[in-house]
Amino acid sequence: MNKLLDIFIKPFQGDNFVWIEIIIITAISATSWLYFYSLPVGVEANHFFWPLLGPLLIALRYGFAKGFICTLGMTAVLVSIMKDGGMLPLFPFSLIVGTFFSVMIAGEFRDHWQRSIDKYGIEHKHMQQELTSFTKNYHLLKVSHDQLELRNAGQPASLRAEINSLQRIALQYSERRLAHIGEPLLALFAHVGGIHVAGIYKVTNNEVEAQPYAVLGDSHTLNINDCMLQDMLVNKKLLSPVTFHAQHESCYQLCIPLVDTAGVLQAVVLAESVKFFLLTPANVVLLSLIADNAADLLSDELLTPVLATHQDDLFMRYVQRAHYNSREYAIDSSLIIFHDHTGENSHELDALTNHRRGSDVYWTYQPPNKKLCLMVLLPLTTATDSQLFITRMQQILFNALGEHCNDIDIIGPFSFEDSKHDIDSIIKIWGPNNDRMLVPSCANS
């Protein structure tokens, strides 16, 4: 119905029709005025002055200018007719002047009203443009925020915080740790890699258990014969459609192995649905790094944060992992040695282990011909953050020993990224067994 009305009304909205309308209204108004004067004397006083309506409507519809033209035209027609009829001396000047004033007031009102409407229309259009611009900027900001979150997720400090939170959960349980850290671990994978549907499975003797310990999404299933899964079990490397070059199609888009520092496959994460635009090489590296560190949390042997003297092999596995992370993932770690050269502050040296951060590894030992030492490995820690750690330890030692705090030497920090050979030499010099403490240059995780 509205479309039919639009089709009917639209032709009458042009400028040409406006002038036709003014001519018609002018003729009708002049005719009605002549009819008004044809009434007997005294009778017209009881009738409404209908000629006023024509110019008044034109003024209200089109403004003062066209209303004035309509009134002027009506006056000219009336003057012509009255002149031809010999009635010009009876020309009603007072009514003409009143009509002009009425039309002027109505026209000015309409013009003012139109200017207000135009002003509000311009302001509304401006606000619409601002709203559109704000909406675009909001979405751009949201996308930038999401990208910044992903970028921050790859920073060492953020990775440390996430891994530390997983370690705190793992330390609370002696059994079925995967069941407790499975969901937060999948949530971390989803945040970094955009995983929608996935499951995490325990691996025993290189055999994947049938039941998942945690599931993300609603449609996850286990296909034990999947070619990508079988290849991942053999190579123990993260596989995706980008890195998996097999002729057979896989039902998984990501296969993430959780391999601990000892090289044992603890669990696997199988993902069917992943945001492909997040599967960048940098994010794949982050997923591998998170998986490697999370795998250590599932091992009773590797979860020990403070090592005894005889656990030098285990400490060297952590050192090799730090070298591997620096070489493969460009993630730095640091090494610091605390040496009690007086041999009288073993209690204070042991007390430093109470201030350890989540993923730090502490190893207390006594080198040949030296006093007690504490070697601290700070995974995923830059040299700058390591210096802040040393400053905190110095304050702790000062509070405990006072002016004798210099009895404990602090050697380091040594960065795995910038000072690998220095680290090897330091380990060789300060280790309890020089030959065993050497770190091979090609150490693998």
C-alpha cells in the first residue's frame, strides 16, 4: 500500500508541479473572493473569509516566498477583474494587507521550521556518520585488541604466568594430574591457537588411551587410526595441515604431543576445528613450547622444583631444554649461581628456595674444592627479568644476613640466548662433576 502511495505522490513532488499548484490555488482564491463580494451586504460578515486559505496553505507548505507570490497573484487577478467590472473603487485594501501579513507570518514560521528541520537533519546525518565511524573504529580496536592478546600470549612473562598457573594446579595432586590441568591447558591452547574442538588424551607406552581427560567443544571424537595421529606418535612433533605432507586426509587439524624433558610422550591434544588464520608459524611455535612445558607437569620425576645434589642429570635435562627453547623458539632463559664462600650460611641459602617462582628450578650442590652452591635456572626469563630477580634475592639476603650478605656471592645472570658458551663454561667450572656437567651444543628436547 505504501509503495502505491509513493508511486502516486512522487510525480507531484517536483518543482514544476509546485508552480502549477500555486496557479491553481491562486485562481481558486481569487474566484472565492469574487464569490465573497457577490453576497448581499451584511451577509458576508457571517461567513469565514475563505480566500485567505489558499495563500495561507501555500505559505505553510512552501514558505514565505511562494506564499507571497500566491497572494500577489491573487491580488493581481482580483484587481484586473474588478477593474473590468468598474468596481475598482471598492477594492478591499485592509483585507489585502491583512492577508499579506497572515501569509508573511505563516511563511516565516514555515521557513523557520524548515531551517530547524534541516539543521536537525544535518546534525542527525553527522551523528550517523560519527556512529558509523565509531562502530568501524570499535571493530578495528577489538581486532587489534585480540591480536595484541595473541601477541602478548607469546611473550615470556605471559607464558611464565600461564605455565606457573598450571604448575600450581599440578602440585596440588599426586595422581591424575592430567584430569585437573586438562581443561585449563586446552583453554590456553584455544587462546593461543584458536582451537574450537579438541580433546586431550593420556599416552602410556606410546599408546593413546581411549577416553579423553578433557574435551573442548561438543563434537570431538577419537580416531586412533588417523594418519596424522600415527605420524605424530612416531615423530613426537606437532603436526598440522601445513606441516603434515601425507597423501591421506586427516580428520584432525592439529596434533600436539606433550613430550617432557626426558623425551617421554605423556599426552596428546587432538583438535578437529581450528581457526586457520591463527595457525601462523609463530603460534605453532608457541603451542609446541606450551606443550613441552606442560608435559613436565605430568611427570612425578620432573615436577620436583628443588633438586638434591645427586639429581644433576635431571638438572642438565632442564638446561638442555632451555638451550632447545632458545635455539628453536627464540625464547630466552637465564642461569644464576649463589655461592656461600664462607660455608657458614647454608641455612640462608636453603631459605632462598622458599622464594622460588613457579617454573624455576633450584639445585643445591657442593662443587669440588668449593663451598655450598645453589644453581637457579629461570626458564622463559630474559636477562632484564633475571636482574630483577637478583635484586629481589639480594634484598632477601640483606634482611637475613645484614652486613654479612656479601658472604654469598651471586654469579650471573647468564642468558641462554646471548651467552651459551659462557653458560657451558660456568657449568663446567661450578658443576660437581666437570665432565658430566658439559652441555652438548646440539642438545635436543
